[in-house]
Amino acid sequence: MGMTVALSGCSSWFGEDEAPPLPGERLSVLSLESTLQPDPELADLDILLPEPEPMVDWPQNGGLPSHALHHVSFDSDIPQQDWSVGIGAGSMDDEILLSQAIVARGVVFTIDAQAVVRAYSAQSGKEIWELEIAPDYESDGSILGAGLAYENGVIYATTGFAEIVAIDAPSATVMWRVPVSGPMRAAPTVRGGRVFAITVDNQTIALNAMTGETLWTHRGAAEGASFIGGASPTVDQGVVIAAYTTGELYALRVENGQVIWSDALAAAGRTDAVSAIADIRGLPVIDNDLVIATGNSGLTVAIDLRTGFRVWELEAGGIQSPWVAGNFVFMLSNTNDLIALQRKTGRVKWVTPLPRTDDDEPVVWTGPVLAGDRLIVGNQQGTVMAVSPYDGKIIGTDEVSGPITLPPSIAGDTLFFLTADARLIAYR
């Protein structure tokens, strides 16, 4: 068994019972590194958010096929850990946990770093079943990433073994197994009886969800350098948004894969080795008439869904998924700035720099997730932070004894964290 993950004094990261600050003047060197500044013309503009809505299930990466969740309800002002359980093999070397836990019909489903799918009671954390889906010819079980999606009683798994597997969720039996052109580093997206997945060689595949039959494919250009992990396809309004490691976005028709438009998220003038990687790792979002996406090389864009016209662009990029809520977009940049943008213009309302180093080690933050009037972010040092979406002020922080490399899933007023050392923890 792995070590138990627990929040110490978990009330503080939601803004309660915080200890008084230490005396002395605080000079943040982090703010000196920020390149974005709030737009003074937005100084008097209030951030108004939609009313929180409950998420009964969290059936796939990003919650919904559109990845547009707006404002998720979370009623607990002082969340407490309810249960914690190990889910198998965690991240190490060539075995990586890359996708969130998913939740459907009161059951939490996970896939570990050795291709074992497990089901747990969302109420108690008790294991219901487990199923190893690695093919027989793979002796070490290492998959370097995988992910799950759920629809109509079926779990769909993508793996680094270049296979997509359909599992009957109640019985834990494999319904079909389909080989594809290459390994996958992101969870699939499922909607309307179709499964969509993207391979590491930049091919989007659409399958019949019941039979596994290939309906169509689309191939992008090859890219030599990319991050581990990838963006699940985004699906809404008859359109699939495929994000490739080249920094290219393609809008494809759901029914036949025909290209509607394409764009490239590559900012000019990037010379360092990391920002020169054009990969799009964060999930693009389809929100009504806009596609909002951010790329590593330093560009975030809003694109008209139907025409492909670029409505606005911002010279700030990252590898985390933007979060759209009403008239605002919240995002984490690759300089660890948490940013609020006006949705229709891309202008900056506020910027909150997050810590970039801890004992001289770089800090990588994940998120944000907007739940119960809090933007929740976490990092691989085990810090959870809550930030006000209205003004960017830090409400509270706390430490979790486990590295956070994935944003939490939310279902039934419960936060489910899946840590890199393979602990699934439920907070209510």
C-alpha cells in the first residue's frame, strides 16, 4: 500500500481558520517576472459568474465533451477528507498517470500506470472490481499514459499500447479491443455513440462506440518534440476540435472528419528550448460560439467555432486547460501566473503570480477548477491553493502529502484528487 494522503488543517485552503501572517515586509520577486498586467480599462468591471451548478457525474477528462463547465457547485465551506485509497501503480520513469479519475452513477473509475482499470464506490471508496487491460504480449505493463471516458454503461480506455478498449462497466468485461496507428497519451472523448482519440503521431480517430468500427481518421503533421501527455478531443455542436503536438488546431465534422478550419498556436520570437515546443497539452474548450485554447509556445486564442476566424489572441501560453465561466476565462500560464481574461476580448482583468520555485526546485501548478466560488489549483510539491475568481486574491493554502499533477474531478459535491503516487482522495 502507498502512503496515506491527508490534508492537515484542510479548512485553510478554502479560506477558514488561516493562521496570522508572520511579521515583516514581503517583497515578491515572482511578480517581477510577470509580463502581463491588468488592463486599466477593466478596473471598474466586476466579475459576475454564473450560478454554481451541480455535477452529478464526471464522465470524462475535463468533465464534459465540450470541456466547458462554467461554475461547479461545491457546498462545503470547510471540506474534510472522507476517504483515501491506493489505485495501484503511480507515476515513475516510464509509467505516468496522465488523466483524471472519472465518476459515473456513484462509481469512481481509475486507470493506473500499469494499465489496470479499477472501480470504487464514490460514497465509501471501497473497491468494486479491477481489470488489467494490457495485451498479453506486453510483459512489463508499462503504458506511459492512458485515460478513461464513460457513456451509457461502458468505459472506454486509451493506452500507450496503441489500443482503444471498451469495457462493460457493471460486469468489468472487455467488449472490444481495437488497435490504432500509435500509442495515446490522452484520455478519449465520447459523445453520441462515437469515441474520439488522438495518437502520439497526431492522428484523430473516430470509432463507433458499440462496435469499435473506425468511422473516420484525420492525420496532422508529425512533430519531433512534445510533452508527455496530451489534450483529449473537444466535442460539441457537431464539431471535434483536435489539438496536436505541432501546435495546430483542427475543427473537424463529427460525422465524417472533414476539416472545417485549422489554426496554429505558435507565437513568434520564442527562442528558448522549452517555449519552442509548440505542443497543445491543455484541453481546448468549446463555449457556445467560441473555441478557447492555449499552447505552450506562448499564445492563447479565441476562435469563432463556425468560421475559424481568430476573435482575439493573448501572448501568454501554458500546458494547463483554460476554464471558461460566464464572461471570463481563467488560465494558468507557463510562467505560473493565474490570469482572469475577459471572454469576448481576451483583455486581462487580474493576474496573480503563483510560486515558481520551492527550495530552488521548479514548481508546476495544475488547474484551475472553479468550484463553489473558488479557483482550485495544486502543484507537485503537494500544495493546494484556493484563489478568489473575483479579484485573484489567495484565499488559503494547505499541504497535501502527495504530489498533485492533475486537477480534481468533481461529482456529487465531492472533490476527487488523484495524486501522482496513485492515491485517490475524496473531500466533502
